[in-house]
Amino acid sequence: MRIALFITCVNDTLYPDTGRAVVRLLERLGHEVVFPEAQTCCGQMHYNTGYRRDAQRLAIRFVTAFAGTGADAVLAPSASCAAMIRDNHPRLAEEGSRLARAAAELAPRVYDLSELLVDVLEVTDVGAYFPHTVTYHPTCHGLRLLRLGDRPYRLLREVRGLELKELPGAEECCGFGGTFAVKNPDVSAAMGTDKARGIASTGAEVVCAVDNSCLMHIGGTLRRERAGVKTVHLAEILASTEQEPARV
Amino acid sequence: MSGTFIGMPAFPAAARRAVQDAQLRHNLRKATHTIRGKRGEAVGELDDWAELREAGRAIKDRTLRHLDRYLEQLEERATAAGATVHWAADAEEANAIVTRLVRATGEREVVKVKSMATQEIGLNEALARAGVTAYETDLAELIVQLSDDFPSHILVPAIHRNRAEIREIFVRRMAEWGVPAPEGLGDDPRELAEAARVHLREKFLTAKVAVSGANFAVAETGSLVVLESEGNGRMCLTLPETLISVVGIEKLVPTWADLEVFMQLLPRSSTGERMNPYSSVWTGATPGDGPQDVHLVLLDNGRTDTLADRVGRQALRCIRCSACLNICPVYERSGGHAYGSVYPGPIGAVLTPQLRGVQGPAEASLPYASSLCGACYEVCPVAIDIPEILVHLRERVASGPGHAAERAAMSAAEAVLGDHRLLNMAQRAASAARGAVPRRLPGPGAGWTDTRDIPDIPPRPFRDWWREHEKERARGDGPGAAGGRADREGGER
Amino acid sequence: MTGSRERILARVRAALSDVPRGEAAEDVRVPRGYRRAHGQGPALDLLADRLEDYRALVRRVPAAGVGEAVAEALRRRGASRVAAPDDAPEEWFASCPAEVVRDAPLGEGPPLGVAELDAVDGVVTGCSVAIAETGTIVLDTGEHQGRRALTLVPDYHLCVVRAGRVVDSVPEAVARLSPALPQTWISGPSATSDIELQRVEGVHGPRTLEVLIAE
């Protein structure tokens, strides 16, 4: 299958390892990955902060970059970006506009990693090996907008060597929330601290999620508190094999 | 209350104080988690909850889209049943109407059923200025009134107080308002509830005038409905001679049969009970039973402005259950007072700026008082997409004055993100300077670094690696050649 | 006042300028895919269970045994003087140990005053409808129920529920009721959760609710 990768601006700039893991994983599974160079950002930050027009320009940019790839699916290894594209790009468009048509055409083929694997590629055992204790944080947009449900857990349960720990208060927001984290730093930090405590209480070595921006907030809190728990994107766990294990 | 809310600091500053108050954090956490669990059980008992929610949403939308017709119908039916209907465009007018009605009775005291609408308009303060004392009779409202406090929750206005604090308030203040607290009062909730019973009993049995709100107003029949738990509502709605109900124009439902939906949605969402202990339904005045002088004050006070906004109007579906407060991780930590309004929590964050406008700094800060986690939307029994309205209101705020700097920064960010070559240049510049990033950032960035580390910047962005990967692939190194290296290039998050 | 009425209605209409002129209220579709009843169990069992869950006292008695059951309940309660609606059946009080104070029929003499109601040891009434799945009894001042104050001021309410009055669900109850008469829906004794969300029974309404389900 031909899969277009929308790396997302955050992963591109700050978490290239996640992108490399995605490429490695999909190529290992025998699929072709393409990367439209003109891609940049889905516009989520602008949209959620109230800058609709900026977001609209970025949405046009996105659909233009991905319209002609001939790919069967578009993978966005960030649940909130995938949700932004699926739910909000069509809303951003003027009725009957070119953006509206292109967004409506593209949106149903945009997936988060766990959806792509479980629903489209119909695989849960990706041959991964990750000999660590892991707890999974279901990010809000993965949970409530994409409704990922048990998909990430099904993938993690098939990983050899991995011991999955249940996260108390899993469905509570970590407190990131994009610009919320700096506009309401005290509440955001309080939420992050509680999330970090929940994670630490599991005794897991690693906390995993499908969104690096939430992990940036959680990881930043864990590091500040010297909790000794690492944050790892789901892709990096699934890309890890016995021959080439991910370094944690 | 609302009058005194005005002038409170914007949300972030108010929330900071709450976050630092360990006792408050403990009280709120305990209370919200308790009620979350109860709601979950009560909702889980009904396998058609999704269908009820969808019907609730649609009934409210039907009402709102044809509100003029339903208001006229309500007026006609209530009047035919013996009620007098009044219309109040704003708080001032509503207060004037109620004050005039109370004065006409010659009474100087009224008993009150807990009502959000009368808090919103600051009725107690207006009555006090006219020499009329209003006695709050709901236990939590009594606690708030006795301690000159503000309500911090729609359903449980004293949720921020624990039993020890409530005992202290009763001991210190009850005597000033009437029957004093009993000697040796302990802090067991049973004892405290009993003290409230004794304190208010005489007021109920002698009151001549009562003021209430209503949970629902049935257009088809002119009936009003009040849901409650303690029986203070029944006392106020039954024993006095005069009953004045202040009702927001969005409280209407078209038909009596529509209540079959809301009488399931509201109790289970609100207190997490299958049914609240008491609900009262009355239609005008009934000869020989209950108040004979019955008034209905229909209140606008910003609701028509809200109705005019096609995205924001869904907030008027709200049936004030408070499920969104109880589930909200922000409310749990900031408490209700930080919202600077009688409507706290997620629904307050979308209602207050619409009812009052976004010109004030407190109102302008409310649409940002959310991480957009979406939990509120999920539990809302009438499916108000609160995150959607929050984003919509942010747009309104961001286009106003005071956001020029942010607007410029966002526009600059968009310029960079709008062109992959500029983005790549910026990424490379960041990578080149990766060793020089300070642990503490200045300006707005300090909000992040005060409590969180910033991630290490990787030596190169993904797209630079991809180019190399493509070349390797083209050279025939086989799929995943460059990707085969499992070691991380990036640092810690 | 008339000014505000017109102003508010005009503002409402202006706010709804996007609603097509020809649209009627009924054109806004209300999907009613919810259930008329949930089938959570046999109605009388469910009613008893749900009433007890909210701390009401419940006894199931044969229809012919209501008088005896009332007498026993009042004896247990130690009630020597109870109020009752003017039309309460004689047989309820056939073996009653307590003095029964009947309210005056509507329009015939003064009704029982608040002070009198405050002085009795309880009140005995019937009900209009009882909802099994929520443990709710509904009074609508109709047959055997009397005025609203009657069941409000006394501290003890003994309610006789005939099996024929029991419905499964809220929609079934709403369909049987008419709001032309004032209603009181009662689910257990009065309660509050205002202190730390801990439920405490017994505030301003009757602190004890006892229900006799007559089969």
C-alpha cells in the first residue's frame, strides 16, 4: 500500500525519531511511504487559539500538498493533528470552495497510526520487540475525537517483551492543551503533575502515547520532577525489533 | 452575587490562587470524583442514553429555533391558568419587577428556592437595597449566604467547603440570621443538615412570599417545573401566598410529553441519582392549593445575543446539570470562583462571555480556560459542543484589541509554517543553536519552563533525514536502509 | 412592561434570521429512538428495590390487608394523630390506633393550617402514579392525595400505592399525568448532598417515607 506521511510540524522539528520509526515500521511491513516535501502544518495551533484565517491558509497548504500523492492513505502520527484534519479542515472551508471539496475528499483517508495499522492494514502484531514495562496515556483527541478505543492497547499487547501497566486516571487530560499550557500555566502544570504522579505510580519505565505534543508536556514534567520515566511515541515501540531494539 | 463577581481578576490569576490552596484542591478533588462516579453509574443503567441525549438536544434546538412562538404560547397558557407573566429585558428590569411585586405584598422577607437566574441578576442584593431580606433555603446556598461567599458550583454552590468549615460558618453566623446553631454542634453532615432544618423551619412555616427559578417551563401548558432534593423547594412553592418565579427564556420546552426525556437526563447527569428526591410541577394558581398570587418573570439578560450567534446558541440548550463541571480537569483544579461568574466550569466559560460580552478582561480570559480535552462535551446530556464554542469565542477575543502582539506572532508563525522552505530554514537554525537553549525561557515561554523542562532540539529535522533516506533508497540500499538505524538522533522529551 | 415584551420578542426574531421563513417548529426533527421502558425487572419488585435504595421503608401487602398494614405502620411509628385527605378510604383506617384528622374538602370549610399539620405525627395518602425504575411516587392532588401541604409539613409520610398505579418508566408516567393539577414527584425521603457530596436523608421534607405496595 502507498502511504503518504504527514509528519506534522512538531514531529518534524522536535521528534524526528518518531518519523523515522514510522518509516521503518511501514517499510518493514512491506508498504511504500511517500513524503510530500511541500507539507508543513495542519493549522491546529492557529485554529484552537482563535486564528481561523491563519488556520485556513495552512489547511489549504495541507490539502494542496497531499492532493496529488496518489496515496491510498495519509498517516498523521499525531492524534490531535489527524483529528484537526478530519474534523476541522472541512469546517474551515467556505461552502462550495475548492478547499471544501479537497478537504472532504482527503479527510476520510487521514489516519492516526493505530487506526492505519488496525483498521486499514489490518495488523496488530507488527513483529515488535520492546523489553520494558510500559503504561499508555490515551490522549484526549485520540480518545474523544478519533475514538481510538482499544486500538493502541491491542497493538501494545502484541509487542514481545513488553509488560503493559494500567494507568490510573488514564482518561484525564494531561494539561497540555496547546497554547493552554502557557496561557494557563498554573492549572496546566497542576494537571501535568497529577498525570506524572499517576504514571510514576504504575512503576513503568516508559509512558507511551500517540501524540508527541502531550508527551512533550508530560515528559517535561517528569524530567523536572526527576521521575525517571521515559516518554516514547507508540511508533517507536512498534518499530523496535530484537535485531534493532529502540534505545530507551 | 453577580454584581460582586464583576471586577474579579482574569481566569489565569484567579486560578493560580486556587491551585495553590491545598485545602480547596482536596475538597474539590474529593467532591468532583465522588459525583463523577455516581453519574457514571446512573447513566450506565440506561442502555438508551445516547438516544435520550439526542432527543434532548433536538427538543432544545426545536425550542430555540422557534422561541418566539413558544414564548407567546407559554405566556398565553400560564396567564389562562391564573399566573401573571412579566418580561424583563435585563437584570435591572427583572430586579425592579420582583422588588415591586414583593413590595406590593407589604412583606419585608422572602424565602428563596435555589435559582441560577436570580443569582445571575443579583436579585438578593437588589432586594436588600429595597429593604427586603431574601433567605436562601437550599443548604449549600445557605452556607454561601451565611459566609458572605460566592457560589462555586451550579448544583453544589458550597462544594469548595468541607464539613469542618461549614460547621464553623453555622456556629459563627446562624444566630445573626435567625435560629442559632445548636450547642455543641459537630461536623457530621447529618448534624449539619439537622441544624439547617431547625434554622429554616420557622421561616418556611411563616413566609408569605417566595422567589424561585424553574428548571423547565412547558409552553403547551404554561407549567413550571422545579427539581430539588431537600424539600426547601416544596416548602417555598407550596406554603407562601405569593410565588414569583424568574425564568430564563431558554428554559422552555414545547410540550408536557417532552419532559419524559428531561426527567431522565437531568437527575442522572446532575446528582447521579435515578431521580432527585423532589420535583414540583405547577400551572398558574390552583384554587385551594398553594400560592394564589403567582408570577412568572421571563428573563432575557443577554440570551437573545447568545441566540443570535449560530455557533454559540447551542449553549442555550443547557439544563444546568453541572456534569461538565464535575468532569472538567480544569474546574477540578481552579475551582468555581476563578470563573468570576455564577456559571463556572466549561458551561460558564462559554455562557458568561456570551451573556456579558468579551470586552472585560475576565470574560475575555474565559474561552481560554480549557485544554479542549472534550470531556465536557462527552458528558453533556444535551450535546453542547463546548470545545467548538470555546474555539469560536477565542476567535472573537483574538480579533479584538489586546491581542495585537499575539496576532502578530501567530501571523509570523503562519508565514513560516506556510512555506516548507522557510520552515526548513527555521528548523536548521534551531538545530544549529540547540546547545544554546536556556533552561528557563523569558516572556510567555516562562509559563512553560517554570514547571516543565523543554525538549532537546534534535541535530536535524525529520525532513533532512528523509532526503537522505530517499537517496539511499534510490541507490538501492533497499527499503528502510537509513531507517534501519534504531538509535535515536533526538534527545529527551 | 409591554415594551419589554415586544422588545424581547423582536430580538428573538432578529436572532433567528437564519431560520427559513417557512420552517415550522415541527419541521425540526426530534428523533425519539429512546425506549418507552427499560425492562429492568418486574415492576413491583423493581419499585420496592428502588424505593429501598433511596432509604424509603417499603412493605408489600395484599390489597385487602391495607388497613392492617396502615395500623401496624402507625403503631410502629408511635403515631397517635395523623392527617389524611378528605377522600382517603375508610378501610385504610379500619383498625387504626391513631386519631385521623381529615383535611376539609376543597371549598368546604378552612383547610388544615400549617400549624396543625406541623403538630400531627404523620400523614397517610395514596398516589397518582408510581415509577418502578426510579423508585418515584407522584402525587397530583387527585384521588386520595389531598393538597400539597398535607404531605409536606408532617415529618412522616405513609403512602399507599395500589399495584395498578405502578408503571415501569418515566415516559409511561408522564403519559399518565396531566400538569393541569399540581404535581409532586417523590423519590425517597428528603435528602441533601450539599456537604462533601455525601447523601444525608432528612432535611425539610418528611424525614421518613414509608410505602405500602397494595397488590
